[in-house]
Amino acid sequence: MSVRRRPSVLRLSALAVSAAALLPLLVSVGPAVAEERAVPGTVVGRLVQGYADPAPTLAGADDHAHEAETGLLSWIRTDAGDAVRVPTDALPAVEVGSTIEVTVGDAVVDEASEQGLEPALEVLGAEVLAGPDEPVTASATAPVNHPVTVVMLQPAGVARDATTLTQMTTVVDGVVADFWDQQTRGAVRFGVVSSVDWGEPATVGCDKPLELWNEAARRAGWSWTDNAHLLVYVPADAPGCSAGLGTVGGTMSDGGLSYVTAIAPSVTAHEFGHNLGLGHSSEIQCDGTVDSGTCRTAQYLDLYDVMGLSWQEIGTLNAAQAAHLGLLVDGEVSRIGPAEGVTEVSIVPASATPVDGAHRVVDLADIDGTRYWLEYRQASGQDSWLGDGRNVFGLQQGVTLRRSSTGSDTSLLLDGSPSARSGWPSDLSVALPAGTRVVVGHAAFAITVLGADSTAARVRIAVIHPIDLAYERLGGAAALGQPVAGRTCGLRDGGCFTHYDRGSIYWSPATGARLVDGDIRARWGALGWEPGRYGYPVTDARCGLRDGGCLQHFQGGSIYWTPFAGARAVDGDIRARWGALGWELGRYGFPVTDARCGLRDGGCLQHFQGGSIYWTPFAGARAVDGDIRARWGALGWELGRYGFPVTDARCGLRDGGCLQHFQGGSIYWTPFAGARAVDGDIRARWGALGWELGRYGFPVTDARCGLRDGGCLQHFQGGSIYWTPFAGARAVDGDIRARWGALGWELGYFGYPVTDARCGLRGGGCLQQFQGGSIYWTQSTGAQAVDGAIRSRWGQLGWENGYLGYPVQGAVRLPDGDASQRFQGGTLHWSARTGLVRAY
């Protein structure tokens, strides 16, 4: 199958995240990846992923939880043991352990490479050749069913430290093995079956972890099979090394690779958790709410859990992580679904030994499949440290609430006593306060801790429909009156509504419960209610806008209400363009009509206080206003020859001008000439002369047609452009234009210009040809017209380059009907009797 790219996800937190499944591969002892490998190229191998985890710390938990993020790391590992790192987000739909063919390109800079890891190579294309292998279930009878091989190995250029092999194996066989044996009820029993002490340094560093593991595997004779783990101890503070790095398994029966740089049991237990298929345990912090509004994911900040920040104490594996591994037993779980009702449950401490009939976990299954987990954290058993000096973070005892997740974090701790955003860094109080109702989920689980002692916590869970909860939040009967009928469900997307005396509340799993009333409700109804293109409301109405306005957002757009225009709907590209212009606070103000479609060429329009926005399939949404809009309207709006606008207006031109382009031409506005339209050949000729920046400047009139012989003209600051069917568009300006005007413009015997003016003649002269003759200009002679037989004879004598030079006056009619014209070098005389021209 083909693999498509997906964009990176921006998160508020800044630490590494994890998820996915790694199924068995064979670690080859083949050569490392060649440093000089050419790119682009094709790599075929298994997808391997792992997490680089930060160093544990006892100070500044929140600061630690927002260090530079390296994220989930991905490699393509060949059967020969070569490994190529690729960006994780380039392979979004590929299961770990799949065989994949990847075309790679140049190296890319990412957070991991900035932290010292080898660069990733750009993925130019990918195809999955085979899925992951089926896992083999670990034996439930052997004393050790997850055999661990420990290798002490210093990266290239790093000295070994004082940690001994015995210390490392003792950690695995002792605290770590006991923890996972207890938490999995014997399903996972780690134990060291082979070990290799310090020897020669590796040939690679931590920037190439798969190659480092290859060298460790070669020294130990280890191969990657189901349930087998390779644990490498790397000296503390080795450059470029994370505190721990573990590959990600798919089930508890998987093995995996990991390295650690400390003998702290919490670090090793954490990396083994990745090998078993767990992501991280992080915390969701929201601005004054439990899990809605402005939130961030605080990476690793579930300090109760082994898959959170690895510090000295290892708390009981939380219910969300245990559920991910399939460890929860039905008899110890109280399961509550989205059906309305009230349930009271006693839950024993999470660390207690299971007893028949005793609930340790409450599983809240929301209508959309989201799972919430309640458990009681109390200072006993694995959590005994909560009650003494080992609890250096001051974590609370009490009922905690978590949410299952996929991807980076498989467990998210929710803050039962949320602070405002400013208080997030110092807020480690997360237990649900006794006597305070906490509401989560689409099904509105209202949770109240009734009390707790050393043996159990008593919790009431009321499943309240979100509409009823919203009715309560909005002021109930005092604000909305009484329901006028029962709740109606079965709407589009699983939605419901209830009508009240003064409005309606609509709810869907995707949008939550929202009040809609008054004129906005009526307008939304006219648009088809929730089956229409506007869908469900996604906010309540918000009033107090400029000019007394209100707005409400819906899935498909927004409805604005004002006292002067009523309720008006705006959506799509028109809404986006209006938003770019400043919404109602911008110069366009509020919408004063709804959008109207079905215009010429499939267009739409919507009028606003300050102008109109037109949309077409070919130009998108374009705003038009002011004098330009008025001039365009006078030209017939979109039905006229100018058609639709194809750009927005652009101001800031020379002399404070503005312009806007339309299908059929352009309209320019200046403070001195107002809005003037220019199009066709005249516009093209003006453009060739430099538009408004050229010597012709801005248009000062519109084009005027219907002249003699079907001609048109348009005046500009610096001259005029005339168009005729026989000569096209010709520009005329300055003294030549003035002289031609004195001769009667196009109505005189010189007619229309048939060429543009041409300068650069002898002595700096210029000339322009007209239907009836020519006009020449020089600095010394000014503009002089020459035509007929005199012009012909002058031409025979060499034009301005002959001995006569330029004309210095126009032709003069003599009393006998003859004519003469003086030139710089003499005079030409035309005889009315003979028709001949003589020079003298």
C-alpha cells in the first residue's frame, strides 16, 4: 500500500511522546550504515520505533516536563543490520514491525538531531510490503518468561563509569522484576539470563542507537525473539545519550531493545514498559477546567506512575495503562456506561491486593468510546511512599481521574482541582476534592467523592445528559423557563435537543451542548437546522459586540445579529475573507444581507456595512467597496463587461491611489479624479507606458466611445489614449497633443493618431503620424503640423534630415489660394493653379 505524508502535530508540551507497536525483529551483527551512503536511495527493512526519555530529577518537575522535545523516533532497519533514521510523521499509518520500502532523500533537521542524534533522512515515498509478524505469547509457567540480557557498553570516546555489572543485574532481578511481576500478576516475569561486563568501547555513539545495540547484541550473542530483552547500560552523562531509550512493543509478549544511563530502578522499569507496548503517562492541564477549553499536555507529569517522570519511587501502574495491557479483571472493575442514572461505588486503594468483590477501578465508558478511569491512591503497598518523606513532590492521596489515549501518551492524568493557566507550573494537586462535583465526558459523568479512609473511597457517579447539565449551567428555569417537551434524540451525528420557553439546547458528541435562541435560532432554522449546511452550534451566542451585535458559531459558519440588520449568516470563503478584513471590527462591519448565490458563472455575493464580498470559482472571495464599488456598479456590476472582481483593492499607490482588477478591466481611484475604469487596448497601451508610475499617470476620465469612425478615447494625467478599429490604441500628449487639438482633434482634417509619438530624431525631435498628416516637435520649433503636397515634397528633400530641417510654422494660406510653409532651412510654396511645390 502507498503511504501518504501527514503534517506534524504542534503541542503545548515540549517533551518526547510515544506510541505504536514493535513486533519481533532479528538483530543482525552485520556492518553499520556506511557514512558515505548516497542519497536519494531506497531502503527496505522493518520499521523500528522508540522513545528517548529525559533524565529523572527531583527538582523542577514542570520545567523538566517541558524540555526540548525529541519525540517518537523511527528507523528503517535492514536484514543486514543497517539502520536509517526517518521522520516519524512521514510514516503515519505504518505499524511498527512492518516491512517497508522507503525512498529517502536529504538529511532533515529535527529536534532529535539538534539534541545530538544522527540526522533523519527525508521520506520521498514509501510502500508497505508486509505487516508485522504475529507475536508469540510468553510462557506462564517458566520462572522467567521475559529473559533479559544485560550488556555494559561505553559509546565511542566515552570512559566507563563506576557502575558494575552486578549492580545492574541486581536492579533487574530485584526491584524491576518484582514490580512488573506484581503489576501483571505474574504474566511478565523479568530476569537476567545472560550478561556481558565492560570491554572495549563501541565504535559508535548514542547518536546511532541501533548500531550501538547491534554491537551489544554481537558481544552477547543475542538475537531478537519474542519476549527477549536486550538492556545496555551506558555510562552516566555520556554525550548525546538520553537517560533511557526503549523500543516500543505491541503486546506484553514482545521483547525489545533499551539502554539506560542510570541504575535507578524507575528508569529501567520505564523502558521495559515501552518494550511491553506502553506509551507515556502524562497530564492534561486546562485553564480552570478539567478537560476542556485551553489545555496543554504536560509530558511525563503523571508522577504517580512508572510511565511518567522516572524519579526514585515507582507507584502502582495506573488503571489506564493496566487496561492498555489487558491486566484488569472484571471483578475488580466497576463499569459505568453513558446511560443516565446515579451509581455509588466504594473503591479500595489501587495498591491493595485484589479481593473478590472489591472494586479497585471505576471504568467510565463515554458515548464516543473515550474511557475514563477512577482509582484511589492511598499510602499503602506499592504506594506507601505517599505517606512519608519519600513523597518529595508532595503528591496527594485521594481519588484520581485518568483518560485512556492513543499515540504519544497511553494515559493522561486529569487535574481534579484545576488552576488557571498562570498556575500550571506549580500545580501538582490533582486528586478530586471531596464533596466537589467534577464533570467530564460527552455523557457528562458528574463525579463526587463522598469520603475516604485508609480502606476505601466512596464515590458517586451521576450520568447527566449534557443538555440537562447545560440547562443547569445557563441558569435553569430562571433563565430559560421550563421545557416545552421532552428531550428529542436520534438527530444527525447522534445529536439531541430540548426546547425551553426561551430557547433551545442542542447537543452532539462532536460539539457539546449549546443554547440557541431568538433571531439567531430562527435564521439557523431557515437554513435547515442541524441537517442543513450550518450543522450544530459549536458555541453559545455571544453578545456585547460593536453596535450591540451578537454572534454564534456553527459547524458550517456563523450567524451575526445586529439591531439594524437582524440575523445574517456568513460562511465559507466569504466568511474567511471578511475575517481577514477584521470581522465586524474592520471597515466592512457586520453583514447586512445573507450570501446570495446563483449569480453569473456560479458566483455568490454578500453585502456588509462597509462593502461587498463576491465569490467565484475562479477568483475566490474578493472584497469591493467605496468609490471603486460604486463605479463598478455603474458599469453593470458582475453582469457588465467588467464582470467579477479578481483581486481585492490595493491601495498605497503613487499619489495615494488605489486599484482593483476585474475580469474585464481595472478600476483606479485617486483623491483628485475619483474612481476611473480602464480596459481593453487602451488599458494595455497605458500599461506599456508604465501604468500609473509612467509619464501618463492615473486615468482622470473613463473611456468615452462613440467617436467618429467608431473611435474611443481616455484622458490620463499625462496625456490621452485614442483607439480606433484601424490603428488600435495610440497615446498622444504634450505639445503634439496640444497642436493636434488646435487642429480640431479627431474631427479635424488630421483625424486620429495612427502611430504613437516617436522621439530621438535629429536634434532631439519627435514626430507623430495622424490620418491626415504628421506633427513634428523640437525644443526650438515647438509642435508643427505638416501635411499634403508640402509634406510629400519635404519628404522628397530628406524630411528633417534634409537641408530644410524641421518645420518652424504650420502651412499658411495665401490670398490667391496658394499655401506656403517655412522650415529651418527655407520655405516650400504650393501653387493652387499647378499643384506643384517649389522650394526657395
